[in-house]
Amino acid sequence: MNTILRTEHLCKYYGSGENEVRAVEDNNISIEQGEFVAIVGKSGSGKSTLLHMLGGLDYPTSGKVYVGEKDIFALKEDALWQCSAEERWALFFRYLTWFLPLMCGKILCSPLG
């Protein structure tokens, strides 16, 4: 199979010392072309943090994210957004399908004037 996304020892920590929060710790995943993947967990377990790093929206504390063979965080920021069409992720569209109905609801429920 063709690995389209993988992580190596991916970590994201916030804060420091006794206030350190380990949102994602030593995550190693491999997703093959054609595979469907669901990321599930309780509130606050790091799902969104993981997705943000997989989509290149947030930098990890340590570790790597590969799209195909490219380490996306080794790319300069301009190059990150210039990946070929085959390498772009549905992640952004997923966020849009979740976000737009919420915004429309807020707009429709907002008082006029």
C-alpha cells in the first residue's frame, strides 16, 4: 500500500513545569491510501490538537508529520501551502463543513440593527 500520512513521535505540550499539559504525546500513526480513519476520544484528549498538526496548522513540540515523503514542518511556510493537489487534505474541508453551519446559525440568530 501507499502511505499518504504518517507521524513519528509527534508531541504537543503547552505550558511548563507543574503546569505542563501534554495534549499529544509520542503519537505514531500511518494512514494508507484508500483507508478511512476516525479519531475519537473524550473531550480534552487532544483530537483537535492532533488534527491541527496533521493539517500543518500548528507546529509540534517535537516529532514529525509526513505527507507522502515530505516532512511538512521541514518545509518553509510558503512551500507548505504549495503542496500538489494530490497532497492536500480533506481536513480543511471537514472543518469548513463543521464551521459554516455554526456561523450561519450565529448570523441568523443575531439581532438586526
